Amino acid sequence: MLSKDHLTPEALLQAFGDIATAGNEFVSSSQLVNATGSSRSTVKRMLSRLASAGKVEVTSRGRATRYRLLTSDATVVPQPTATATPTSAISTDEGPRWSAASLQLRQQLTRPVAARTPVTYHREFVDNYKPNDTFLLSPELADELVALGHLPGRLPAGTYARKVLEQLLIDLSWSSSRLEGNRYTLMDTERLFKSGAAATDSDAIMLLNHKAAIEFIVEAVPLQGLNTRLVRNVHAILMHDLLVDAASLGTMRTQVVNVSGSTYIPCQVPAVLEEMFERIILKAQQIKNPLEASFFLWVNLAYLQAFEDGNKRVSRIAANIPLMLYNQAPLSFLDVDREDYALAMMGVYEACDVSMAVDLFEWTYRRSQTKYQAAAGALDAPDPFRVKYREALSEAVGTVVRRRQPMAEAIVSLELPAEDMPRFQELLAQELNILADFNCARYRLGMKETQAWIDEGRPVR
């Protein structure tokens, strides 16, 4: 295998040809990564160059991008034999299923910056959008994603997010930070959050700020809904101690900003930024489909670049606000490739074209939905330990309350396995602490005898 630092176009084409000769007409980037030993970003970057040079055709099969090798006279490699692995059998977990429009946009965006036309902000992208009349996602896709990600039942806003909050804090904080170049691993992030340690570097600050911003919207959104002040506060939390001027937190920028690697020149007029920011929030409030509202916020807040820095971070957190309001599975952007994300955003910046953004959004939301639906279901399942010791717990509570027997003696009399005693003791203490005359019947206790025990100060020794 080649070193990651020494991959050449010739070596990649050779690996490509070897795979194609083995009967695979359409090749995934993962196959090429495995064949060359190079990083996925290096392989994809070189594939883009080869596609621009007419040596590789980019196409889509299943739910992932596929590449087909072209010969020097632009005829395709011979068709695979009947024993070849069908493309439908190839894993589709590696990335979005790019539409023809997305592939065309990608080719346009991977041309050198000097070959692309400079553009500025087009307010018509928002002005011409009529909530519930015009759409960025197709209505069919938006409805399908709503059906997939909705938490059943008539529950208070934010219920879903609170159910999976612990996992969401890690996933979304890490994924969003990684897209900004953060060097922490997922495991490092989890350790940072669990340790409660103070931040010692800018990467840790970025992660802890994400955690605080997510906790903020989980608490604030059910009470406040979506509004401009809430989104401004999201920016203030995300960029706390990361901006030189604290006065820039949550405020419309007055400084000129540029987007590296793009021909997009954001609007530089503060009054227009303020107007369009408020208009984006107002229109998002009116969108009935929460997935359409989420997508609308995500692309438009990033496109406007209303803040001095952190706009994409704000857009990713804000995209979750409509989902929380309607108890949809949250969106964590897990496993999103940085290059794919950058190109999807540039499609909006340079062409007001959401083709790549739609494909990326659909793919990452489906992945988020699958993960958090499973997590929510696991939380709803009965605790196996409680089920196992249901009768023992009832007996111990009765012994403490009726006989005034010390809790330790009540546990010993049950003759539980030694390894289960610490957790059982903790569970018993919790139950005795919340015991009241209005919930005592589950332990076959009378209301008067329970209240008498409470009046004595809940004796457990």
C-alpha cells in the first residue's frame, strides 16, 4: 500500500483499473482508500481532479457516489461480467446518494477559484421564498422525513431532545466542531464532558460552547419557540471566549468577512444583515413542515453570514430548533465528510443551488433519526434490574416503613447476590426518598402508615 503522502494520479488510476478489471464497473471511494492506503479526503480530492480531466466519470449508484474509469478515448471500461458484485450490494453507509444535479454542481464547484465567477449575496433567495407555498426540500421528501423522525403521541415540545440529550450533546458538539477543524476525537469529547474539567485550549472551548448551546436550546425552545433573540443567544454561547471582541457576541457584524476557497462575497451592509436575519427567522416560524423549516434555517443562516464568525455553527444548532418544537429526531451531522459539507455550502453561496445540500441533509438526517429513535426506544424500555428485583424492592420498602427496620438489615434479609447489593441499596434509597401518600399503593402500603413514617422523618436506620 502507498503512503498517504505519496499518492499520485497514476497510482490511483492503477488501483482504479485493478478494481475495475476484477469486475467492478462502479467503484466507491472507500474501495480506493483501501486499495491505496490513502486518506479518504486525499482520494476524493484526486478523484475530483480526474473527473475534471475527463479520466473518471462521477455517477450515483445506491445511496453513495460511484466512480467509473474512462479510457483515453472517453469510452468506458468494458461491462462487468455476470459474476461481478451488483452495485446494489455495495455498502451505502459512506455518504449521500448524489443526484445528477448534485454531481453537475460538484463538477462546477471543483474548478479552480479563478475559473469561477465572483458573486455576492442574493436576497431574492429569501424574498422569493413563500412559506408553505414554495419549497427547498421536495414536499414528498419533507413529509417522508417527518414520518420517519416523529416521536409518537401528543407530547410537550422538546420531549424527544430531552430523551436523547446525553448522547446528542456529544454527537452534535463533536460533529459540528469537527466540521470546523477541531482536533478532538469523539472519545476525547466524551471524556471532556464527563470530567467537567475546565477548557485548556480553543478546541476544548469550542466543544464546551457547543454543549452549552445545545443545553440552552433544549431548555429555552419549548418555552420561547423560535425567535431572533434566541438565535442571537446561540451565537453568543457558541462563540464565548472565541471572539476577540465580546461586543460581537450575538450582534450583527460590522466587519468585512470573506469565505475562503469560494468566490462568494457576503453582504457587508449591517442594516441589510439585520433585515435579512429577521426575515429568515420570521419565514422559518411560518413553515409548517419542521424538516423544511430546519433545512431553510440551516442553509439561509450560513448563506447570510450575519455574524462576525461562527455562522455555520449557529446554522447547525439552529436547524434543530424546529425539530425540537415538533418532537422530531434531532440532527447531529454525524459522519458528514468535511469536503462534502463545504461543497454543499458553496453550492448555496455561489449559485443559490441547494442540490448538494438537500442530498447531504437527507442522508445525515436519516442517520440521525435511526440512531436517536433507537436511543429513545432504549430509554423507554423497563430497567432490567428493576424488573428482576421488583418483588424484593417492594418487600424491602414495606419492611422499612411498617417495621421501622433499618434499611441495611432489610437488604441483608433478602439474601441478594453480593454483586447486586450496592445497586439495590441505591435503588431502595431513591424509592424511599420519593415515597409519599399519593404513590405508596404500588408497594401495598396504606396512606396513613406511609404518612406516619414520613412524619417521623423517614427513618431508614
